[in-house]
Amino acid sequence: MSDLDAQLTDAGLQPSGGGKVLLLACGALAHEILALRAANGWDHLDLQCLPAIYHNHPERITPAISAAVAAHKDSYQRIFVVYADCGTGGLLQAACAEMGVEMISGPHCYSFFMGNEAFAAADDMTAFYLTDFLARQFDAFVWRPLGLDRHPQLLDTYFGNYTSLIYLAQTDDAALTEKARQIAARMGLTFIHRRTGYGDLTSALAQA
């Protein structure tokens, strides 16, 4: 395995190399993409994921996507980037346009799971969002990286302006919903549960 493939591998996912379309995606979306591919018989879609932890380091996303496109562009008829802007400040979109590859629209996955139009119209400025992935991985991707396991007094510094936690659920999972509810309680936020399903991700992959 090359150094690039080792960097891009997440959760044991590797492209087969024989498909016509390669999805370059955030590792936080792997479960949802695989579920949609299986449910719709999209066997022509190959999936390769960047590490989900890049969301804590958005400056790494655009260079990694650019390297992946360069490495795989000759093996696929089309490459589709399953990242929204995700904190890159427009750099990812500019890079994709320059490379001639498409990407899913929206500022982040919360938006396209809810539906970009619905998210733009929502009045949730003081809400903290969870997806299925973040509900499962909250400690690893939020609590410990922010140092709250060691310095719980920082909670108000980070989240003092939030009033609610909105769990955007992709699936009906009672255990996961309870976990999200407990996270809201830990953060001192009002819990709101919204069953979004896969939102705009479904139509984006259908087009791919």
C-alpha cells in the first residue's frame, strides 16, 4: 500500500479500482454512503475515505483531496467528492473546480443531511448539532480533543452560547438517540431530535 493509500484509508475502506465512479468522502460519512450504495444497488460506485478526524483539521482536507484525485483520476471515468465546504473557506470548492471534479453542495454535513434549503431557512443559530456518526464518536471527536475530559471547567467557554443540541438522525436507533440525549444533558443543553434520513446525500449520490 502506498503512503497516500495508507493516509486515505479509513475504517478499512479501499476502492476496488474497477468501478467507473470513485467517491472521495469524509470517513464520517462511510456508514451512510455504504448503506445508500447497498440499498440502491449502486455497485458502480467505489468508495475511498479520508480520516474523519480531518474535521478537526480542515486545512488538511483540500490537499488530501487534491492528492487523491491526482492519484486516481486515470483509473476512473469520474470522481465525485463527498465533502461539503467543511471549514475549508471555499478552498475545497476552488480546488475541485480547478481539477474538474464535482462535489456535494452545502457548508457542512449537518446542512445536507437536513437539506440545504431547509438548513438555510432554519433558525438554529444557538444549536449544537450531532449526526449518527458524532453521536457514536462524540468523546473521540469532540470531548477529548477539546480537553473536556481533563478540564471540564472549559465547557462553558466552548459552549456557553449554545442553548440546544439538535440530533439530526440518519437512522431510527433508540440506543443512539438515548446516547445523543445523554450528550445533551452532559453539555447542559436542551435536547431536540430530528429524523432527517440521508437528506441531500441521497440525491447527490444518485447523480454520481
